[in-house]
Amino acid sequence: MNKIFLVILLSVLSTTLMAKSIVVLGDSISASYGIDVDQGWVSLLQKKLQQENKPYTIFNESISGDTTAGGLARIDKALDLHKPTIVLLELGANDGLRGLSPKKMKHNLAEISRRVQQRGATVLLLGMRIPPNYGKRYIDMFYNIYPQLAEEMKISLVPFLLEDIALHKQLMQNDGLHPSTLAQPLIAKKVWKHLYPLLEQ
């Protein structure tokens, strides 16, 4: 019995030591706004990790309505709590919708990324876009932040998280801003494509 107990204990300890964490720092797109949390892309991504036997646990630190400033205020606590090896950074849309300074937005995203990298973790930046009624100049300034930041800080990028989704009514909720339940597997698949190479590092 003692030998069996020891084998079980060693197995549990081994699994615990191998387990790694991923933090999702985002807004309503990642917080499953308007849909069941279990059907959200973050939950689906966790199931994919399990199916692929990847020893990662996702901790979703997303808050609906959050801005890059809010994410910056919260990142240290999330890093201390979860000690992630990877952070999925999905913020900026609410900065854009509120017409906030693109320069300040880029600064906040850069500072979040720096703090993540200082902890030895990897950043996967999830790019967003805003509706066309904000004017071409502002939209271009907003969207260009993501590739610029990815290049400057040498971090991986999903260019536009809702590409091939945002313009399809059946894949969006009635507000036209948030993806529907039908869109969640597509988002999870898109993120997985960029996340998978990072798991192997």
C-alpha cells in the first residue's frame, strides 16, 4: 500500500510540476459577453489543449468594457497570481470605441508586454479593429498599433481576431460588436493556430 501511495504521489507531483499556465488578459470579446462562458472561445481553447495533451491551464482575466489602461493596472496581480508562461493580450477595442489616444493605447500595450516579458513569459497579441464610422485616419492609426508593436517587441500577433467574422451577421450578436456563439469555435481555431508554435518553445 505504501509503495502504491508513493507512486500515486510522485505521479501527482510530476503532473503539477509539468503544468503550465496561460493568462488571457482581455475585454468582453474574451469574457464571453452575451453568451455562456462554457461556449466562449477561451473555454474552447482550454478543451483543445486538453485534447492535444498539452499541460496548460488557462486563467481568464478578461473584463467586459476593459481598456488597455485597465489591463495595465491589473497585469502585475495576474502575473503574481498565475505565473503564466504565455499571456494572450486582447485589449484595445474599447480604447478605440471611446476615441482614446492611439499613442496612449500603444504605450499601455507595450508596457503590459514588457512586464510580461520581464517575468520570462511570452506574449501573443490579439489584434482588433473598430467600426468604419470613426474615420479612416483614426482607424488606420488604431489598427497599425498591433503590427507595429509586434515588430518592435518581437512578439507574436493575430492580425485581426474577428477577421472573417465581424462582417457576417450570423456570427455576430445583435449589437454588431460581439461575436455570437457560432463564432466562438472559429476564434478558438484562429488563436490556436498562432498559440500552438508557442507551446513548443
